[in-house]
Amino acid sequence: MKSDGHTHTEYCFHGSREATEEFVIRAIELGFDSYSFTEHPPLPGEFKKLLPYSNQTVDAIAMKEKDLDQYIKEMHHLKNKYKDKILLKVGLEVDFLPEHISWTRNLLNDYGPYLDDSLLSLHFLRGVDGYRCVDLNPEDFKEGLIDFYGSYDDVVFEYFRVMDEQIKVDLGPFKPKRIGHFTLYQIFQRKFFETSYSHSNIALQKFNQLFQLIKDGNYSLDFNMAGFHKPHCLESYPAESIANLCLSLGIDMIYGSDSHSVKDVGRGYGFFEKMTAAK
Ligand SMILES: [Zn+2]
Ligand SMILES: [Zn+2]
């Protein structure tokens, strides 16, 4: 069963805005049996006020509230249209926002019945002047997060602290069972280090603890290929050695292209196959 568990659509304003149907056609061409739409749902208005970015940047992070119903409707339409060719799953990449737990629970309770497959991702940390995206650009990572916490290690320490909360939090019966790009903090690693950050002591210590929580909670991980294509990352999320650790613990690793444009569909699938073969 060839599946993609993490993809974006024309409802993503930092993506290519190509028609979602084009992504689907490409997935069929590449022989995918199943393909999950996991678009960024709207962010709470109160949270957006805490992002110290231009309106244009904030608006591109996630869809507007008014688009969500239309998104769900359209994805279900495609699911039905292509049902004989590919299993399309309708989902969301839900953000974990520690200060907006009930807002998120309400969103999931309202839309959960219409969702087949979703992700829970951590894209934001508290930082200079409010909250900062972990993945905006290296300068923002430095000024907004490293300078706020004191060091790269301290940013990662905070990321893991919030991740711990994310795994344990009660978001109701529709809480996603898969964690998106578990090591997203590595996105700009080569701006700050000569090699991969995966082997740092702080990371290795926390991994064991968090993987146990993931296993006990029956969560799976998005084995996300986007990092290979980020010039300062050049690795999957999580990286090969960490993925091997997950696999040896029996954690389910689901391939995710994290496609934001049609050309991304299927990227890194060969690597995923090699990693998960005979495991
Ligand atoms: Zn995105
Ligand atoms: Zn993401």
C-alpha cells in the first residue's frame, strides 16, 4: 500500500496554489494507493495577534476561517470523483497551540466527523514579541528564538517540552493520532552547525523519553521528506538515525511528502521505502 500521509492543496497560501486535482492526478501517476489532504486549518484570531509578522506573512500561514467549510466540501468532492483510482483521505494539519486548547478541541469536535486522517504539528514557540514560527527563515529563528532562549540547544529543549505537552494533551475524541515532522527544529540546522543536529546530546536524551510517550499513546510519526529539500536541513524529519530508532521501537512511520506544489508529490519515496523495508 503506497500512501502519502501529509500533503497540501490550493488552500495553502504559502504553496504553489496549483489546483488540488493536479496533485491528485500526479499521485495517481506515481502509483499511490492512498493520499491524505492535510491542509493548515485557520488559526485562532487571538493567536494571530501574538505573531510579530506582517499581515501578509500571517495571512499566508493558514487558510481563513471562511475557507474551511469549502475546503472540506471540495476535498470530499475529489475523494468521491477519484474513488475508483485512489483512496483520498480528507484531513488537516492541526497546530498544537498550548494557550488555545479549548479552541482546538472545538475545531476538532466540529470538523472531526468529516475528517479521515489528520496530523498534529508544532510550528510555533513562544519567542521575542510573542510567538515565532519555527520554520519561517533562519534570521527569524535566530532573532526570535535563539536570542530569546539563549542557545540553539535551549530552543530545542523548549520544543521538546511543548512536544511532551502536545503528546499528552486532551484534545477530545478527534485528536490526530499522527505527529507532523517531529524534528522540524532542524530545518535551519546547517546555518548554525557544520553537520546534522540529530546527534546532539540534548536531542538524544529527549528522544528516548518522547518516543516512549508516543508508543504508549499509540501515536504514529509523519516520516516527512520536506527537510531534504530545505537547503539548511538536507535530512528528513526525523533524520535517518532517529527514524531507525523509532522503527526499532515499533513506532509506525508514515510517509509524508509534505507537498506544497505538484512537483513535490512523491518526493523521497525511494528513501522511505529503503528505510522501512524489512523492518
Ligand atoms: Zn505548509
Ligand atoms: Zn507543517
